Amino acid sequence: MPADAQEFGVYLACSGEVRAGGRAMPAHLDLALRRNSQLALIESSDVMPVGERMKLEITPAFYSMVYSAPVRSSRIWYDWIRGTMFVWDPDLLKLQLIRLSVNRQTAALEGEMRDGAGAQLGQFAMHCDPKDNSTVPEPKF
């Protein structure tokens, strides 16, 4: 059977800013969450590669996600690196891991970007607007 929108149960439309190198940049991140398989999909973003999947952990208080940045020789890395975020702060070229956490009560998204040694390169601060299959915009497959 073909995949359809019913596979994902929660959609988050997040907007706010990314902070790195003492500066801030407006950003947005739209996520689709699949509770039964612990999968989060990046649907739209100007700071993360669209179409990539993240591991999702669900607790009563938080949705937590981890994204491992693609290796430098991959096509995804090449396409993603051309984005404005990396031009804006060249230190982000060292990025290896992004951790995101969404508070299930307040819909606040917090996150951090880390390099291979574990040093923090930047932070996410966003607010998410939760949606479900009945309120997500068209197209609905």
C-alpha cells in the first residue's frame, strides 16, 4: 500500500531562532512525528536538511530527537552546507550532532548543536504549533 499522511500522528510547525557565535538568526522547523515507530521526519526547515529522519524518544513531558549530521562527502551534506546557516557562522561546519527537545505542555522547542568533541556550537529556541491529521494543511496525499 502507498504511504499516506495517516502514518504520522503529530505535526509540529516551529518557529523562533538559532543562536551561534554570539548572533541570532530567525529559523523555522516543521516536524512530523510517528509515535509507534519512534521516528521524526524533517518536513520543512531553513536550518536542517529536509527529508531527513531523526530518532524520537517520547516521555510524558517531552518529545526528544537526535540528528547526526551527514558526513562531509555525502550529497546531503553538500546540499545542506550551501544553506545560509553555514555561511552565517562558519564554525557550524564542525557540526556533528543536533539534539532537540519539545516540551509537551508548553510547546517550547529547545535544542543544541555540538561538534565531534562535544563542544556546543549553537542553540535552538523556538515555539511549536502542534497539529494533527485533521488540522495539517493540504496536500494530504
